[in-house]
Amino acid sequence: EMRTPMRGEKDLCWGGRNFEFQSEAQKQWLEVMALRGWTVPDWPKDYGGGGLSPAESKVLKEEMQALGCRPPLTSFGISMLGPALLKYGNEEQKKRFLTEIARGEIRWCQGYSEPGAGSDLAGVRTSAREENGGFVVDGQKVWSSFAHIADWCILVTRSDPRSERHAGLTYMVVDMHAPGVEVRPLRQITGEAEFNEIFFNDVEVPKENVLGEVGGGWQVAMTTLLHERGTLGFALSGVLEAQV
């Protein structure tokens, strides 16, 4: 009989190609929920989701919280990239990434903040110049959680060097194992390195990795941020209810 992992257990599942399950219960819980599409219950079934309506998905999550069940999978891919792919991605991009995200087979990190600009996306200076039918990316990102174990990065770049603020930004996904990508840990006072710097040095990115329109990255980035905050808010409400 499968034991359902309860909220508060330390073996929270982030997924990824090199992910190692911390317990058999964790492995079975993810497999069963992914088979039903319940890691992302409101995504279409064609992309690994459950095909539930927003109202049905909300009820499912509330029932899981009431039973004390932990989410089967937690990731940037689910909370941030997935909604953006569903809205802005083409069919090839959706089929390429969404099912793997839903099953926890790939792990993502975020490439938004930069030195000197912080979380101000309008201050992005990481460049993406068009070359040979694709892009070449140069720049630096900072405060990226789990970049050292991520398979892919969701990246906001400036593709028009003459642009300012919100204009001229392009949103793309970058293979973290591509030549020219370097991750350096940021050591905290505890000695841990939850956050990282990411350096991009002449990193070649295929044009098919661009999400949305070239120069239209601001709209895509706002979609990811809105869904991230909504997901965090729902998770926090569940924690507070459990403590009452």
C-alpha cells in the first residue's frame, strides 16, 4: 500500500534529470499523481495535465491540503514557465517541454535578476545578439535558486542594444549544459549556497528557444511573475490553514 507523503516532510520533490528520490513514498506519490495529470491538474491532458477546470483544480488542491498531503511536485517549470508556455508557446515548444515538466523530468532555474539592476527587469543588460539564425547570449544573472542543479534556465535578455526599459527584451529558454554557461555559488553565512550567479559567455541559443516574439519578452516575463506570486499565495494560505 502506498504511503502518502504528508505536508512538512523534508523530501520535497523538485524533479530533474539527475533527481534522486529521498524515499519510496516520494517516488510512488509523484508517479501516481503524474499518471493522473494531477501534478498540474488544470493543464491540458495533451501536455501531461489533468484537464480539469480551474474550479475543479482548486477543489482538488484544497482537498489535498485538508488531508495534509504535500504537493507531488514543486518547480519553477510548473509555477512560472508552464503558464507562459501555454499562453505564448507554439505547438512544438509545448510538446517539447510541458509533458517533461509535468512529470518532473526536467528542472528549471530563473535568470531575471542582474548585478546593479536587482529584480528590476527593465534594467536587464544581458545581451542576445542575432547571429547565424539564432542568438548569442552574453551577460550575468544573480540570485538564481538551484541553478547549480538545473537542466534549463528561463532567461530574460536584451536583444535590441539601443532599447531602454521595457522595450527590446526577449524571453528565451537556455540549456544549462550549453558551452559558455557557468554557475558560481553564492555562499551564505551558514555556508550553504542556495543561490547562484550565472555567467553567459558567447552562449549559442537556437531561435526556436525564444518564447513569444523577439522584442516582446516583457509581456512573457510578466506572465511568469504573476503566476509565481499566485502559486506562492495559494501555498501560503494552505500552510496557514493547516496551522489553525
